Amino acid sequence: GTDEVDIVARLGGDEFALLLPGKDVADAQRFAYAMQHALELPMTLQGHVVDVRGSIGIAVFPEHGTEGSTLLRRADIAMYAAKRDNCGAAVWDQGEDKQSSDRLSLLSDLRKAVDNDELTLAYQPKVALRGGGGELYAEALVRWRHPTRGLVAPIEFIPFAEQTGYIRAITQWVLAHAIAQCAEWRFDGLPMNVSINLSARDLMDATLPDRFAALLQRHRCAAQWIALEITESAVLDDPAHAIRNLERLHALGCRLAIDDYGTGYSSLAYLRRLPVHELKIDKSFVIGMAADASDALIVRSTIDLAHNMGLSVVAEGVEDDATLDRLRAMGCDMVQGYLLSRPLGVAETAVWMRGSVWTRPVSEIPTLRRVV
Ligand code: C2E
Ligand code: CA
Ligand code: CA
């Protein structure tokens, strides 16, 4: 009707609010459905086709609250539920409140984690089975020392930081520290190469290559000492932006690796079109391969295909000798896992790298292995 006014407001970042006067839950759901549908149509921005998606949370007066602030908060909670369940739109429900207050408090804590200096990096060694050329390798893995919860695993806050956009601050912190550390090790005479994990959101950030280049320069770190690990699903989230960023990072001279390979749906042929150097076979296949013939087959054929495409292969999650022996027989280039070493602190990493039998020529390893 002519007396109805719909109000659209931008709450900040990529969040918008819509006020639908006089509508009930069913109306709002229909409206959300229509909006999802409209968003699915490809949009053209300055000549680029972009994919836009959204998650919608619904809260209704007076069932879900009588105050504007309560309704907004509950719509926000429902929106996170929609995002989490990947269902497009969700209506607020009571049960979400407890969970979400936990999450909100973790989020407000996370916002302070960088400023309060609560993040640290652990480094997990990677060992070359073939032709490491005296170089040493480790992957930087972030850790959060929460003041009251203790150590929080990345799996508990990285996906969450991704959803809220705070991942940008975390990634910037991780890049700065890992790059500075790599340069310091080099300065101390350790020929270290450090791998750093990037998330899907990082790959869409057009400022990432410049920020990365600036950090390399500031810390006098060579680009070829750094490898960036990305998952195939991160690339597939938004291929156009991801590929543009990957090409710029590649042009800077760093190495690029596909992480968790085998858990997504992409074919090697598709991945080969990306400027990647390395494939990391997901640990779920590696952990099982000594006991499970089909896991072993997947690992073997991935290694063969990757080699045919000129990619180097890393197996992560190597936990026992039998697995290591099979990987070596299959021609796997590098291994990483608890058998070789857990993620270590900075000082421990240097000690491990200087003293480990694993970093000596392969021929010495079988007899010395038990010494570790
Ligand atoms: P990922 O990149 O696949 O890292 C490997 C994970 O497997 C690490 O867990 C590592 O500690 C664990 N792991 C290593 N060897 C073994 C093994 O032999 N057996 C088993 N069962 N596990 C092993 P972590 O450190 O908890 O990291 C989990 C995930 O969190 C990482 O998976 C990565 O996706 C993410 N992550 C960690 N640090 C960062 C970061 O700085 N930035 C981003 N964006 N993500 C990160
Ligand atoms: Ca990784
Ligand atoms: Ca992985």
C-alpha cells in the first residue's frame, strides 16, 4: 500500500538491515527468499561479472522482542545461524541465544587478541625426501593463548574469524611474524623456508599482494623463502578474485601450495591452471593409508598425477614408520606429521632443524630414525 514504508539501511561493512512494517514471519521469509533469488543473478561491476551471496536473519515484532535493539541483535544472531547452516535465511529462535552469547564473547575476545599480543606461532617441520638441497622447511601455525580459556585451537577461531572479517587482522599478524621469523632464521644461518596458511577471505582481498610485498621488503625476506598454503575450496569460493590474487603473489616470487588436497571437488586439471607449485595431500588420506588400500590408492595416484603436471607433493599427517616408508616408495617429495615432529616453538624449531636426523641425507635416516 502507499502508506507502507520499507527502510533499507547499511549497518556497516557488508551488513544491511531491512525494516518491513506490518509483516509477519511468513511474509519476511517469502521476502528473504525473493531477495536470495535476486542475489543469485550474476551482476556486472565495471565490466567484471561478480557473484554475490548473502545470509539473511529474521526477527519479528512483537514475538521476538519489543525493543529495536533486541530485534536487531536477534536478527543478527539468526543471520549467523543462516550463514553457519548455509541455508540462506533463518528465523531467530531461543536456542541460538546461549550458543550465540558464547560466540559473541569469544568474538569480542578475539577482537582484542592481536592488540593484547595473545597470538603466537608454532612451526611444524616439513622434511624433503627427495632433493631438499640443504634447504629447511616449516609451516607456521597460529595459536591463541586466551587469558582465561587457555590455548584455543585454530579450528575454533579461524572459521569464526573468517565469518566476521576479523581474519584480515589475524592474517596480517601471522604474515608479519612468520616473515620476520624467516628472515631472522636466515640471518642466523638457517636456510629456512616458511609456509603460511591463507583463508578464503584473504584470497578475495585485493590489498593482500601489496601488503605481503611490503612485509617482505620491511623484513628483508626473499619471496622464494615463503610458501602460501590455500585450500581448493577457498579458490572455488570466488575464482575470479582468487586467481587474480594468486597470479600477483606468484609474480612476486613466492611459492603457492594447495592445502587439504582431496577434500574438495576440484580436479587436478583445474588446479593446474592456477600458478601453484605444490600439492599437500590431506592428512585424512595419509593417516589411513597404511591400513586402508583405497586411501593408499588415492595417495599414490595423486602423487603420480601431480608429478606429471610438474607439481611437488607433500604428505601431511605422517604418524608412523609404515606410512613414511610407503610414501617414500611412492616418490612423495616431502612429508610432515607427528612422526617427524609436532608443531614447535621458535627456539625449539631452530634446535630441531640444527640437530634433527631428518634434515640429513635420506640414506642416513632408516638407521638413525629411532634416535629421534
Ligand atoms: P592445516 O593447514 O591442514 O594444518 C595441519 C594441521 O594438522 C595442524 O593443526 C597440525 O598441527 C595438524 N597435524 C600436523 N601433523 C599431524 C599428524 O601427524 N597427525 C594429525 N592428526 N594432525 C597433524 P592446527 O595447528 O590445529 O591447525 C588446524 C588448521 O587451522 C590448519 O590446518 C589451518 O587450516 C588452520 N590454521 C592454522 N594456522 C593458521 C593461520 O595462521 N591462518 C589460517 N588462515 N589458518 C590457519
Ligand atoms: Ca596448511
Ligand atoms: Ca592441511
